[in-house]
Amino acid sequence: MIINFSKKINILFMQKPEVLVQQRDQVERYLEENSSLAFDVYFASSAEDIVEGTSIDIIITPTLDWIPLALKKIRNYQWIHFLSAGIEKIWKMNFDKEKILLTKSSGVNSAPMSEYALGAMLYFAKQFWRFNEQSQKKIWERYWLEELTGKKVAILGLGHVGKAVAEKANAFGMKVVGVQRKPKEHKSIDKVVSLDKIEEVLLDADYVVISLPLTDSTAGLVDENFLNSVKTGCVLIDISRGGVVVESSIVNALDSNKLRGVALDVFEKQPLSSDSKLWKRNNVLITPHVSGTTPYYLERALKIFLDNLNEFKKNGNLLTKVDVSKKY
């Protein structure tokens, strides 16, 4: 792949119509103020916005359903940068992923998602759900509360988000263990094991945080067998991708008191069905896929793109390249 850095780089920024209205000026301003390179930036809120035969070097986009339609109208594109860290939707899209560069915004939401994970732990440790219910009924009733200090958290997936969770949990005085495809040492983590040795860290974990990508090997991972291995009374927090956790298995684990509490931000089908058995439980915190939201999202995603672009110009390497063979 060759990008001619001696001329203006043609960038196409694609986004949902209602979001593009808010982001258009910010994109142009950020790229102009934070790079010495020259860009011509085009925008599209649908495939119909793109003029047939438009020459584009790089596309910046979420994992929009209409990406294949857009690509059919563009010529010369060499690189797609995705605004999200999770890119599992693209594998069902009909476009050639082998002949172009693909990058993702890894780490874009590690700060808010790790804060969410710690917040969920505190939600159950400090019984905020109970006191919120009591406040609605004007009830004054005291309970002895737990600490996170000294408790053990098992983090499944040690990418940017998992490592950020580990750092924050470590700061709270927690014992931190992790699961990683290829285990390596991390300064904030006491022990790291591979996925096939997962039971070693589940047996005595007070909290289990799921921050895995959705791949063929992780789909449906958190099922009945998995939950049979966890410590009775532990709390599970899912900030991964919908499909890693089997919801029916979570319901069964709650009904049997295997799990003391669950915080779920992603689901197999979104929005969560109104007849789901997860609703209306005081030991289930349900949030509508918002753990990664932050007012700094776009700025951080564009910075990741520019970091990749600068590294590519300097060394021909990419920092957050999509691994097509592993599908993440």
C-alpha cells in the first residue's frame, strides 16, 4: 500500500446523519490543528451522498451497515480506519478486507469503560441499589457494607480496556488476576493465565469482568459451564461485546444464587427484549451499551487515527491494525 504524502490526502468521513451534523466541524478542525499533513476531507451520511468514482485515499467510519455500498462508489481507497475498538460487524460485510489497510480505535474508550467496571463493583459492594430503593420509600435502614480493598477481581481480556480496569482495581487495593490469549506479565496484575486455564482464576474471584472481543473462540464463552466454575456469590460485569455472555445462563446463575449480582452493558440482541428475565431484578444493573461513551470519544478516535498515520509515514507500520486472520 502506498499513500502519497507529498500531496493532499483525500479523506472520506462517514457517519450516521444525526451524528454527522454534530461531528463535521470537529473532524475538520481536529485534523487541521493536529497534523502537519494536508487533507481534503469529504463527508457522507449515506452511500447516496458519495459521487460515483470519487477518489479517496482513506476512509474514517464507524462499522456502518452501508459501508459496502459506499465502497462500490469510491476508487483508489487504500485504508479504512474504524472509529470503534470493536469491529465484529465488518466480517459479515461484503468487501475485500485483504487488499487494504484496516485499523481500529483500540483504547478509545478504555477510560470510561474501566470507570464503569469499578463503578459497578462499588454499586454492589456499597449496595447503592438498596439505598436508592429505600430513598424512594423514605426508609432509613442501615446495613454493614463491603470494601473492595482486598477483594479479588478476575479480568477476562487484557487489551486496553482490561489493563485499564486492572490499574484502577489495583489502586483500590484489590488483588488482580487476568486471562489473556498469550499470557504476559503486567505491572498491575498479580497473575495472568491463558484461556484454557481460566478456572485457575475464577474459583476464588469476588468479581469477574468480561472485556473480551467477540470472535469465534469467545462467542458464548460465558455459559453454564463457565458459571459453574465461578465462586458462589461473585459479581459478574460484562463490558465486552454482545454474544460473549449467554443471557439465559446468567438468569439461571442468578436464580440459583450462584451469582450475587450482575452488571450488563451489552447483550446478545440490542435493545434488550422487554420480556427478558433480566429486567426488574435488584441484583442486576442493566445499562444500554453506554459504558464506552464519553464526551472525548471522537477526539480520541481521531488521535488514534493520526498516530497510525504518522507511524505509517515514518516506519510503514500501523499501531492498531485489524488482524484479519483473527477477526479483531
